[in-house]
Amino acid sequence: MRVLVVSGYGINCEEETLHAFIEVGFKGSIVHVNDLIENPKMLIQFQVLSFPGGFSYGDDTGSGNAMANKIRNNLFDHLSKFLMKDKLVIGICNGCQILVNLGIVPTLDSTAREVALVENDSAVYQCRWINLKISNDYSPWLTGIKKMYLPVAHQEGKFMISKAAKQELIKNNLIACQYIDEKGQLAKQIFPYNPNGSDLDIAALTNAKGNVLAMMPHPERAIILRMSPIGKIKKICLNMLMVIKYSKMPESILSKIFSTKKI
């Protein structure tokens, strides 16, 4: 499988994101957003599209907003066709903000923006490791994973959602990951377990089909043991990517993969 990792204008995590995919056998390319706009048909060559972390356009008009507008005005039709073919999209941190601003997640009603990512309750940049509960695993990105321990690095990571939208998110099972405390219970917006004050302790959302994952934590920064501050890292990102790579394999082979690389 091949992955296209978007770069340009303040995105700064493209190298480690591509490295994480390559670690489990993917092939891929880092492509500047302008080159993608110039030749959008190159998307046909890829099965996965990744929007990595960073500070696109300096977050000057709101995190991910300017890049989302650039994509909406130049690439949205091509991106929609990519998604209609059941290909996979992931947005990490700034990439998550881009997907939310585009309305690609959670798509409760249309591609209109339905949730917002706003400044952390602490009003400062948060860079720390947090515990996550996988709230649904029907998405191929999360199949077989129950919990994760990952770093966050953001100042505008709080999911703010209307009451009506909250009900729809729960009803349609679109909450992918939630922040939990050290006992495995939902953080209930308590800092530092929930690092930003997100409604419903949301850390990640999917679309209805599950092929799009928008997450604020950084799985690509958690693939090597020495990256963890307490030495408990479980190579979560590798497991996420292995699910994608081997998703068409027989169940017996998948079970062997997860028995040797447990979460």
C-alpha cells in the first residue's frame, strides 16, 4: 500500500509520519500541497492520505483553518472522490484540525463544519503524554486496539460541540478515542488527564464509514520505546498501521500479528 503525506506552509511532522508508515512496510511520498493542487490525479496512485501535524500557515487564522480553505478551494472534489473509493485518510493534530475545518469529520449531516477545535482550557500549549480509550474500533485505523498511551502537543485541541451534535456523535458511534485517567475511567474534562477540556473527553473522531480518522494525539511520536517518558510504550502507531496493511489478510494471520504485538 502507498501513502501520500501532505507537506507545506508550516506543516512540520511529515518526515516522522512517513517514517511510521515505512516502519511497517508501506511505501509512500511526501508531497507539497501546491504540487498536489497542480497534479491532483496523483492521488489515484495512493491508498492512504495523511495530513500530519504542525502549524500550517502559522495558525494565524485559527489552527488548520487557512490550509483547510486552500484545500477546499483547490482539491475538495478530488478529495471527495478519494474518500468515495473507500480509501483511507488520517489527520494528526494540525491535520485533525484541517479535517474538522473541512467538515470531513464527523459529517453528521453534510460537509458543513459541525464541531470546532478551540483553545485549551489552560490557555497554554500542552505537551504531555496522555492515556486514551478506544471508544469504537470499527474504523480500520483502530481495529483490535483498546487503549493507547500517546503524546499531545497543541494549544487548540479542545473539541467544542453543540448539544445536538453531541447526541448525534454518540448515536452514530463517531467518537473514536477519549481521554481517560490513570484508572482507565473517562477523564470527565479533568486536567491533566484531559489536556484541553474537550467535550465528552474527545481526542479523536471518525466519519460514518470509519475510513477517516481525525485525532489530536501524535501516534507517529510513539513508535520507539525510548520515546516514552515512563518506558511503557507499546508501539501503538505500528499496530494502527499494521491493521491497515494487513486488513485484507485472513483472520488467522491477523490474530497472529496481534498476539505478538499486544497493546
